[in-house]
Amino acid sequence: MGDAHAFLIYHTVILSHMIVSVSRSSISGTVCAPPSKSYTHRAVLITALSDSGRVHRPLISADTKATISACEAFGADVSLHGDSLEIQGVSGTPRTPENVIDVLNSGTTLRFMAAVAALTDGAVLTGDSSIRSRPNGPLLKALNDLGAEAFSIRGNDRAPLVVRGRIRGGSTSLDGSVSSQFLSALLIACPLSSGDTTISIKGELKSRPYAEITLDILREAGAEIHVDGNLFRMCGGQRYRLQEYTVPGDFSSASYPLAAAALAGSATVKGLFPSRQGDSAIVAILREMGADISWDRERGEVAVSEADLKGTEIDASLTPDLVPTLAVLGAVAEGHTVIKNAEHVRHKETDRIHAMAVELKKMGADIRERPDGLEIAGGELHGADLHGYHDHRIVMALTLAGIVAGDTRIDTAESVDVSYPGFFEDMRRLGANLSISP
């Protein structure tokens, strides 16, 4: 893993404790969408739980590096060769880690690896201050229901987490209102347990497209999982065989250059083919708001040009990662924009609903928090000094606001490394006038 590790250290060093300064800009040109973070997490882990395989065109970022390191802690051997990860897996029997697993800032890694730990004699998992504030109660309850002993050291359902013993199968239910990552974690681990498992979802499963991504990759690996609405059934004793997997382009990351073009010019983003990604909804949302946008699905190219955007009502239950970008679009669109069914966005790296309301108000936006989202009256933005909350999506969304407003500075710019290490380079390539400094 030396090459990928060196790559990540390089980006961490050059971007540590940085401020991005953004001037009013005109956007034009073409960029390639980075590989999907969500697909990379799942493909790497499921390949690591198989005998061996290759993951082509993975995203190498801080979050996915956390998953790679955790897979190695469970006994896999991962190495980067060109544009592919070669993985010698654990054949369905991960080893008990020798040390605490530090997931850094990756909630996906924490939840997935807590479930994998329940296939071993146990593990301790922790992460940074943001990770230690994020809830995991539904997953801990489910692991206990299925035969493991799983608990929070502080007794508050938050990391550090301890998982002891092994899941044996059985039945459990999950509250679907917080995160689909709990379900994805169980879908990955339970087919490798000794017994059959039934999982039922209570209420609406937020971010369901992410669970569908998990199911797609598991089925490609040969897993048999039966789905009937909010009921998931799987036999124990299965084996995974994910030998080759190519990661698609990431619509979550692509939403930033696409939105930048809709706000201030034109651009084409390549590498965006149809997939299960809920955030592909950005294409329809931009079209509904009035942007001139087209998607050539066969070529995997989305082209968008600036237009007078109109406010709209957006249900974000399936697209939580778009909320910061949508808030910026709403802040400059004519009329009112309502973002609803996004209460689960409050449980991300930071409370993204509150963060966007606070920071856009600094820029003069007429924006109001509601329990499940935001109400925004569009208008003009002015430059300001903004806080990025050490949250990659907040920093990238506020960069879009800076492109429109000018004279904007955003701290914790280094956090873009979590999902889109090349973000600032791509935005410069499209004409964004920005600089990065300590």
C-alpha cells in the first residue's frame, strides 16, 4: 500500500491547515468526475472479504484510505499498481485486529468495520472528534440482537466502539431514519456469519440508494440476499468472489463543477454513466431550476450552461450529500427554494443544515433552518470569511458561493481530501480564480 499511502501523505502535507481564497470567476472547460467514494468503500471491503481481486479506478482519498487500512487490519493485503488496487483477501474469515482501528474522519469505515469486527473475536474502533460525535445506536443494537456484544465505551452510542464475539444470525430491526450505512454494514457482514439473518427496517430508509449500491456489489460478488420492501433475508455461510470491479464516476463530487457551471458559465463533466447513485439527481434538479443541461448516458458526459435559475422544492431524503450544494443554488436562484426531508444531514461530519445556514447568512443570504431542511429566498451574495467546519462538502459548496460572490475565504480547506483530493485543481482548470494559503 506504499504508493497510495505516499500519495495521501503528499496531499495531507500540502493542504494541512489551509484557507482557500475565492474571487468572482467565469467557468468553462471540461473535467473528469473523480471515482465514486461510495463504490470504492464497498468494492474494496467486499473484495477484501473475498479470496482475491482487483478494484480498478478506485478513489484514493482520506476516507477510502481509512477503509483500506482497516481491511489490512483484518488480514487483507492491499497494494496499488497503476490505477488499480490488488487485494489478497481473507476468504470470508477476517482475523482479529492486533490494534485499535482508527477510521479517521470516515463514518462509512466506522460502521462497515464494526460489523466486520463481529465476524472476529472482537475489535475496538475510534476516529477523530467528528466521528466520536456521530450516532451508532441502531447498528450496535442490531449486532447485539444477532449474537455479538457491541457497545460504546462512553455509553452514548458514539465511538470509541467495542465489538466482542461473533454474530450468529437471527433477526433484528433497524431504525431507518438516521443512516443507510447501518443496513449496508449488516448486508456485508451477515452473509458471512454462521446462521441465517433477517433484517427489517422501521420507517423510511434514508439514503436508500446507498444500500442499493451495496446490494449490487454484493450480488456481483455472488451473495444471495432477498429483498421484499423493507425486509432483507440472507443465508449464512456464504462466500464472496469479487474478482474484478471498476469504480464509476462520482455524482456527489461531480455536483460541484456542474453547479459551478450552472451558476457562472459552462462545463462538461466526463465519466458520469448511469448507476445506482442517488446523487445523479443533480442533473434533474439543475434542469428543474432552469439550467441548460444535457446528459449523454452512453458517452458518460454531462454538459451544463449558466441560466437564470429559479427556486424550487427539493426532497433530499435520498440525496443527503447534495444538500450543501443545493443550499448555494437556492441562495442565488430567483424566488424561494425549500430543501426538505433532510434531517439525517444533521448527523454527517457536522450538522450540515445548520452549517450552511450560518455561513450563507454571512454572505447575505435570506435562509432559515427548519427541523428537516432549509427555506431560502434567493438573492445576491457578497464575499465573507467563512468556516468550513473541517467538512469536505461544506468547503466545496462554499467555494461555489465564493465563485459567484467573490472576495471569499474559507478555512479548513484541507478537508476536501476526504472525498475529492483534486477539487481545487479541477476548479482552477475550469477557470475558478482561487488560491490556497496557510
